[in-house]
Amino acid sequence: MKNLFILGSPRKDGNSATMARVVADELVQSAKESVEFIYLNSLSIQACQGCGACSQTGKCVLDDDMQQLYTKTEAADRLFLVSPIYFYSVTAQLKCYIDRCQAQWAKKYILKQRNKDQNYRSAHLLSCAATNGKKLFDGAEFIVKCLCDTLDIQYGKALLIRNAEEEGAIKNNNDTIASCSAFAKELIRSAKKQA
Ligand SMILES: Cc1cc2nc3c(=O)[nH]c(=O)nc-3n(C[C@H](O)[C@H](O)[C@H](O)COP(=O)(O)O)c2cc1C
């Protein structure tokens, strides 16, 4: 099982990165799965220019680091969209990656090229935020569900952590770390059931 973690926080060692690391460690140690981390903030990915070129070819004409991410995204069995909540949404870095998947949207909806038999592939949201409102993660979840529709993959599970503000808030909380490990164990269990 190939797991691709796409991290949207500018904090490389922040709360959402901690969540991703705990989940990834569990997948490696308990199920010997492969994991790869992409820190979007360290890459050069332009915002979608809305030029419409992808509507003709299904490919994006912008020549930057997103090109390698198209390939990696397609090759992943499980995709983890990892982002803190910024103004009730995902970070700009993650939104930029998602907007550039417009090329995939064009492929599916304009060129009618579907990714068939990809039901085993899934995407999962890992997110955290400083406050604890009921609708805190609704925006982020909706965006990730739209991405799943575009990529023709299943929306999986979400790991959502409230009341985490300062860097280290999650790392220093044993209960939260345990819930991240439990989340990964559940993913492993449901993958075994489906196999
Ligand atoms: C620009 C910005 C916007 C934010 N917006 C929200 C918000 O709408 N709701 C909230 O609860 N926390 C908000 N936060 C707090 C972060 O979600 C929180 O600190 C999170 O733990 C950061 O995760 P990270 O360490 O992975 O970057 C915001 C933080 C920043 C810097």
C-alpha cells in the first residue's frame, strides 16, 4: 500500500505534521506500508491561472513542481490531505495543490476520461485547529470531498483535532497521539477487510 501525505502547513514540525507522522509511523510499523511526505510549502507550485489549456489536453501547462505531484498523486493508493484550519478552510498551500487538480477535473468532466476501477483508492483529511466550534472542519471536509470526486477516488476517514494552537500542542498530548495511532490502526483493519 502506497501512502502519500500532502502537507499544507508552513510549520514543518507543527501540529498537523505531528498527526501525519504518527499516522505514517503506525502504517509503516504495523503494516509495513510505504509512506512519502510532500511539504507543499517547500515546493514551487503556482496558483492555477484558469487559462483553460487543460480543457483541451487534460494536462496543465504550468511547468513547476506540481508536475511531479500529478504523477505521485496518481500512483498513491491512499492520499492524506494534511492541513491546519486557516479561516475555516485548508491553507493556501493545500488549496493551491487542489486547484491545480483542475487538470484532472477537465480530464474527467470535459474530456470524459474516467479513472475506472479505482475504488480501492481513497483520500483522508488530517486536520487540526485552535478552537472547537461545531462547523470548524466543514469547509475543509467539503473541499477534500470535491477533490475525491475529481480524482475518482473514495473519500475515506477524517482525523480532526480541536483545541490545538501552539506548535507542540499535539506532540505533548499523549491522548491525542494515541487517537492518531488508533486512526491508522483502523485504516489498516478496514484495508484488510476489503482485501
Ligand atoms: C492564518 C491563520 C488562520 C487560522 N484560522 C483558524 C480558524 O479559522 N479556526 C481555528 O480554530 N484556528 C485557526 N488557526 C489556528 C491553527 O489552525 C492552529 O494553530 C493549528 O494547530 C496550526 O497547525 P500547524 O501547527 O500544523 O500549522 C489559524 C492560524 C493561522 C496562522
